[in-house]
Amino acid sequence: VNDMQRILQETKIQEEELEKKLKHHVTTSRTELETKLEKLEVLPTKLRPVLVQVRDLANNVNETCMLAEKVSSKVKALDRTRFRLQNTQKRVEDILEVQNCITGIDSAMESEN
């Protein structure tokens, strides 16, 4: 019986120690959780301005992209126009060369007569 009472007493002491440790752990964990929750509650307020800035930046990038596409299409149109002008210039030069040949032939024929 004495042994059983001693074991019971030891078990009660162990239970009390475990209960103290558990209370301490629960209290510490609760405090940490409350602190983290408070930070999370403040987070949306801090993120709203960032969200607005991100949306503005996305709009600016989108507008810049559209502008770049417009400029690119105009550059392509200018390149096509330049190509057509070069072809026209080449044809005019060819016509002038043929005209000079004709003038030379006319001069040669007149000098033979």
C-alpha cells in the first residue's frame, strides 16, 4: 500500500509538472499566435497602396506596349515607302539611261548622214 501511495504521489507530481508545462506552452503559443494575427490584420491596409501602384504600373506598361506597337507599324510603313521610292528611283535612272542612249544613237545617225 505504501508503494502504491508513493507511486500515486509521484504521478500527481508529474501530472502537476506536465500541467504547468502545458499551460506555459499554451500561453506562449497563444501570445505568438495573437501577435501574428495582429500583423495579418494590418497587412491588407499596408498592401492596398502597393496594389494600387502595381495596377498603375501595369497600366503604364500596357500603354507603353501599345505605343511601341504603333511606332513599330509606322516604322514598317516607312520601310515599305522607302523600298518603293528606291524602286521608283531605279526606274527613273534606267529611263534616263535609255534616253541618253537614244540621244547618242540619234547623234551618231545624224553624223553619218
